[in-house]
Amino acid sequence: MQKAFSLLFLILGFNLCFAFQEAEKNNSIENLYLSASFGAINYDYSSELLNDNFQTTGITGTNTFAARFSVGYHLTRKWDIEFSVMRPRAWVQYNFESPNKFDKSVWTNIWAISSRRNFKLFERTTLYLEGGVSNVARKGFNLNDEVAVPSVRYIYPILSTGILHPISSKIDAAVNFTFSPANSNYKQPATHFFATGIVYHVREPSEQVKKSYSNTSHYFPNHLFNIGYASDYVGFDANRQFSKGLDTSIPIFWLGDVYVEDGFNASYQKNIFHTRKNFSLDAGANISYYNTQEDESFFAISVFPVIKWWFLRTKPADVYFNYSIIGPAYISSSVLDNLDTGEEFTFQDFMGIGFIFGKERNYNLDLKIAHYSNGNIFTQNPGVAVPLSINFGYAIY
């Protein structure tokens, strides 16, 4: 059942990327929406979860700040389908005092696929009821080489309800409640999440705006083909700069415990949408082959969305910053350098800077760092760090 659910996540991810292309082709992009909710979460963890051989002096973080992020699609006026993740700002901590004071954390993440039924309360106010299936992953811990809190992963129902009220033509204000039932088989307590947030509806631009976008004099490649090479010869400071490990680190990306030594990749990107000058959205596919620092090798296949910010337009070249997260991926080995990375299903993330140049802007140079991890869908998630890669490509308009 759990492998089937993982496969469902993978298929959904691939379909989402293809849906971007279909939406662009069929002018149905306005059926997409994004939502973010922030509020208080309660796990109600207790000492009952702890192995009888151990005794805690206290448990903190059972009530904390949390967030739920979703991407959805309006199937009809009354029905939506949604893909979401819910997680706390900080993990639950079990406190101990022997021989010295120390804490151990329990991680809990809930990913879900659900459907929503919308009911009109008032002329501009909507009530929704949501139900679906969720992947509940709890990472426990060991003490003295003995399992103190077991790690578990299981498939379970998830329920939610909320009220939406528009505050603009594209944004709704939301108040909602999400509930994940207790599971006595794993001594997992129920999860309660009370939140407020926003829903952003992707609207089709007006004909006048679309005409200005299509008639732009700025270059946006319609098709982009790349091949690249990554090497740890330059180290991992670029990865650490945007994750953790340096005094100047800016935590907008991730590192990992498995380090790639070198490898090759080939990718294709198709433009889905662009503004007149500064932003574009592409959907892509990638195949990579890497060697780790412990002399193991693996290959990965992924699809992904990528956002580009074209921040500099000059006569010699146009320069962009790109960022891609949660691109569904398959890796050929889930155990790398003696670390269990979860399962073969994972996500690919990358970020970097690129250039298009040449008389007709047909040539591309792209520098990026990358990362593979499963987003804590599974109880093991050390992550894979890919060092800076140099990618060369050809653009077609």
C-alpha cells in the first residue's frame, strides 16, 4: 500500500508538469491555484510513545507554529483536487536528564492528495469540505543503541474544512481546520491544525496583456536543450552558502549528507508562460548520472517546473536566476554511501544563474547547484548534495 502511494505521488508529479503544458495549450491555466495557511498545530505526543525502558522529564513542541502549502486545480465550480504538505516550524522534543540534560526530536510530516467540495454560503463567501488520503511519516530516535521512539510511515485519511472570502480578483482570505486522526496501531496521536491563510488563483491574462507579452522584443527560449557536468573539485561552499554551514549562509536551499563527487546530466525545458520582460515559467525533464564521494553511482530521472527571473538584459547577453523545487524524480538506488535515503521516489531541486547569448540568443550557459530529497515523505531523508555544475545548451524560439 505504501509503495502504491509513493507511485501515486510520482505519477501525480509527472502529470502536474504535463498539465502545465496542457494548460498553456488549452488556455486553462486559470484553473490552477496555490494556497498557504499558517497557524497552530497540536500533536498531543505523550510518554506513551516512548519505550518502557526510558523515562522523559518533559515534552515540548506539541503545540507550535506550523504551515500547510497546497497546489490545486478547479475541476468544476464545485469540485477541486489538491496536493499538499503540512509540517511544523519546530519538531517535538523529548527531554532527558541522565546522565546530562539533552533533548531528542520527533519529526512529523503529512503529505496529502485530496478533493474539495465547495458550498456557497453567501454571495461572495464559500465553505469547503475536504477529504483525502495522506502519507504520515514520523521519524523517531534511538537511545543507547535501542529504539526509544519508533519511526513509522503509513497511509491514513485526512479531513479539512474552511471558509474562503475574496479580497481581490486573484486572492481569497481563508480560515481553515485540518484533522489527521489518531492511529492506535502506531501510538500516533491525532493532529489538529487551526490556521488562516490565502489562496492565489492563477487568472488568464487579458487579451491586451497577452498581446503585449507575445509581442515583446525580449528573448524567452521556447525550447532549451542542455548537457552539463558537475564536480566537487570546486567544493560545496556554493551549496552551503544557500543552505547552512557558513557564517554567511542564506537558508533558501538544502545541502544533504550524501555528497556527489562528479557526474553528467542532460535536460530539456519548454516555456509555458512569460511576462513581457522579467519572468518566465518552464516545465522540463532531466536525466542524470552521478558518482558519490564513497565511490557509489546512481542515475536519476526527473520532471520539474522552473521559475526564471530575467534580471539583466544587455546587448551581449541576457541573464537570469532560476529556481526549481519538488520536481518528482526516480533514483536508481535508495542506499548511498551506507545511508538510507528513503526510497527510489524522491524530489529534485536546483537553483542557479544562467545566460543566453549570441546574435539570436541561441546559446545558453547555466551554473547551478542541485539537491535530491524526499521531503520527509519517508522516515529516512538525509538528502543528496550535488555540487556546482556547468551546463551548456541550445535555445530554439
